[in-house]
Amino acid sequence: MLEQITAMLALLGVLSLFCQWIGWKLRLPAILPLLLCGLLLGPGLGFLQPDVIFGDLLFPIISLGVAVILFEGALTLNFKEIKEHGVMVTRLVTLGTVITWACIAVGTFYLLDFEWSMALLFGALVVVTGPTVIVPMLRSVRPKTELASILRWEGIVIDPIGALLAVLVFEYIAVAADPTTHVLHALSAMLAVGLGFGVISGYLVGLVLRNNLLPHYLRNTAVLTLMLAVFVGSNLLQEEAGLLSVTVMGIWLANMKGVDIADILEFKETLTVLLISALFILLAARLNADALLSLGWEGLALLAVVMLIARPLSIWCCGVGTSLSNGDKWFLSWVAPRGIVAAAVSSLFAIKLEAIGIKGAELIVPLVFLIIIGTVVIQSLTAGRWAKILGVTADSSQGLLIFGASQFPRALAKTLQSKGVTVLLADNNWDNIRLARMDNIPVYFGNPASEHAENHMNMVGIGRVLVMSPYRQLNPLVNFYFQDVFGEEKVYGLNNGETSSARHQLSESYLKRLCLFGDGVSYSKLASLMAKGATIKSTRLTENFNYAMFMEQYSQAAIPLIYLQEGKVRLISGEMESEIPVGVELISLIPADAVKFEGGNDNVAEPSKTASIANNI
């Protein structure tokens, strides 16, 4: 039996990786292949039977997995960020949550004959969307930047809010079902332990992190371990209080001043593949096919309520007084796929509620999975066409993501910003990020190819990627990652002069993209020129002052970088075959000793002017 459990855990790990890869390759939410895998191995073939294989270990596995999911989601709930992302997002995660919850609860009560308490619980479970299902969908649909931003931030923020709502409703049901306790007294004790333990533990862990009492390599491990200890400790003090405690603990850490949790969130990348993905396969494998089919037309009618009544009503009520057009609102009304939070939390609650004999508990999981399957499959297949019909697809994005925020990328970004081009700088070096922030340049601190960046880095308006960092080991990873996102022709890098042995280890598809600004231009060359006083200037090329005359003026030493033509951003690279035309605005790097005629040409924008324009945007 022990060997069987070990083999099954290893198999779950392999299947999790494979399903994640399939989702990445097909640009689908990973939840879809995970769900199909679990259904095939469980109800379909009967090969994977979690209850038989894991026995008494199954409940602790699911419990700890749900605790990790809720804690990670709570870490993303920064109250300041809610306000920063507009009125629509704020309304959707407050008023919209209430409207969606109420509509689904009413539909569940009347269509499936649930008791009100169970209807309210089900409604709370399926109000969440989540970035893991929204982000892949947005990649393939590519709606307008404003709509993509709304959907993305709604998914991030509503995860912990919906989970907290579901936990509170569940706590009430669990307490009310116990005839030996007074409901008000027991619920008060539950809230006191859950909230109190969560706040205290969050504050103490925050102090440890803020005062750097742990070495950096122990931070992620320590926070995860302490979170699990808080979960278990809360349950020992008061039964069922653990989920509330870890949710509150995460929210407290996310909003505590002086606590940097960016690196802590990175542990989610590994857990998503090794724990949460495996957990989702297990949950799908436990699904009772007969129970799912028994939902009949009532289940399909409830799915229609979720998609055609609750979501549109929420969007149109929250959209009153905003700048969203009718087409924008109809698109937002259609896109709200449910994700793993709903599946994991519902499975855990169902086990607990069935144990105490709550009527309808056995239908919670099939019903949640029906909503997940329906929303993910239907909306993934139709959202793109719907966006085109409504005319809300994004134009070709001209913005640039620049990996590397040293002196040259910062100067280039300031100049591009002054011309109205969207620019985002990403870097692992905090000093570079700090200096970019002082110049009012949008930044992302960390690896832009990470899963945290995928869910939190604002890529609205970004259509191309320039890799201009000195990190030779990380550059190929970023290059390949964004080639998959935007296409090979949208990603360029600097030729950093890799050694011959290193070049043999790199693929030709990567090496041929190392031609940004010309084959002879490298990171070290640009950094050296900037250190010697080179400046980035903008020049208008005309019939009377063409590219050849421009190069002659600067003794052929100027390095052309980018030119702007009729609102389009054109990158200059070693692949260019034609000469730069007239009627464009050329952005170039001028070495300090390259000026042939003192004072230059009237078409050249001085650095001080460029900086002042950028600061006014």
C-alpha cells in the first residue's frame, strides 16, 4: 500500500507538469487540461481513486492545499492597489461580488431546492474568477487595454475576497448544524480565534520579515511553514477556524507597512505545479459522474443564471457612470471563468459538511465543477469571436517591455515616454528600479518571465520586448518566454558578446534575435558610451535633412535606435534592409565626442527638453 501511495504521488507530479505544459502550449487556462486529466483517470477509467488510495490522508492533503491557496491569494489583496486600478475594479470586487452572490444564491435555492444556507454557500464559492484562468484567456483574445486591465485585476483581487466570504458562510453553517452549541456563541468564538490568531500571526511574521531576522534563503520556507502552523494551531484552538486565520494572516502581511512580500509570492510558482495542480487532478478524480449527470436541466439552468444573469447584471450595475461603452460592458459580461479556488474550497467544505450530515452537501462539488467546466470551456472558445463582433479587440500594441533598467534603458524609456509610447522597465536590481521610479517610469521588480510577473506585471499596451540586461543566464529565458507570448519577430536582444563555448549551447533561434540596434551594438558598448556622457536625442528627418545628412553631422558615430512613423514604433536592428525614410522621428544615441557641428541641427531634441517633457506626462 505504501508503494502504491508513493507511485501515485509521483504520477500526480508528472501529470501536473504535463497538463501545465499542455495549457502553456495551447494558450489555454491550465485548469482545463488538469480538469480533463482528473475526469479521465477518475470517473472515466477508474484508475485514480483518491479515497481508496490515500484513505485518511486525503482530508489532510486537501486541507493543507486549500490553506496554501487561500494564503497565497490573500497575499495579493493590497487595499491600496484596489483603489489604484480604477472605479470599475473597485465596484466589481465589492458591489459586483454582492450582486453575483445574491443572484447565484437565489437561482440555486429555486432551481435545485437547496436550503438557503447551502445556496448562500454555493453562491460564495463561485463568485471568484482568478488570474490563473483569466490571464491565458486574455492572451488569446487580446481585448482593449482597459478591458484587459479590468478583468486581470478583478481576478487577482476577488480571489481572497470570495474565499473569505465562503469561509464565513461555511463557519456559520458548521456551527448552526451542531445542536450542542449556541450558534451565536460558537460563531463568535470561531471569528475571535480566526481573526485574532490571523492578525497576531500576520503581525509577528511581518515584524520578522521587516527586521530581516531570517536569512534570505529561509524567508519563503519559513513563511510557508509558519502559515501551516497557524492553520493547524487555529483548528486546535477552535475547530474550523484555520482557514479564516490563514486568510487574515495573508491579508495582514499584504497590507503591513515596510514588509516586502514580492519574493514570498514566488513560492507559488513551485506550489502551483507540484501541489495545487496535483490537488486539482485529485479533486476532479473524486468527482462522481452520476452526481454530475443527475443535476440535469436544473444544473444547466443554474449555469445559465451564472453566465447570462448574474455576470451581466453585475457588470451593468457597476459600470454606471464609467467611461465604458456598451460594447465594453457586453464583453465584460461574457468573460468570468471560474478557477481552482472554487474547486478546492468546495471540495474541502463538502467533505466536512457531509460528515456532519448537511442536506445537499453531496451536490456542492458536482455543481461547482459544472460551473467551472461550463464557464472555462464556453468562454475560452467564444470570447475571441465575441470581442471581434463587439469591436473591442486591441489594435497592434506599440508599447515596449524593456528587461534591464540600467542607465541606457532608463534614458531610452524617458525619451519614448515623452513621445507618448508606453514603456515598462523590468529588472532584478532594486537600485535600478528605484532610479527608474524617480524618473516616473513604470517598472516591475523581479523576473518578467516568472509566474508572479504573468499575474501581476501590467502588460497593457505592450506589444514587443527588448532584452537589454547584463544577466547573461537570464536573458535567454526572458527571450524565449516572450517569443512564445508575442511571437519570435516581436522580441529582440543585445549582442552581449557570448563566448564561443556559450554560443554553441544557445539555439540559432535565440542568437539571431541578438541584433537590436545593429549587429555591432552590445550592452557593454552602450553602457560605456553612457558612462562617457553620451545622450539620447530625437531628430526629425525631412527631405532637407535626411538620414545620410544626420549621420554625416555626427561623424557616422551616432547609433540609431528607434524611429516613430505615423504612430508606429519601428525598431532598428541588424535585420533591417532598407534605409531609414524621411518624415519620421529618429531616436538615436549620440556619443559625447560625435558632434561634428557645434550646437547640432535644429531638429535635434536636447536631453533637458526630453526629460522635462517626460516629467510632465
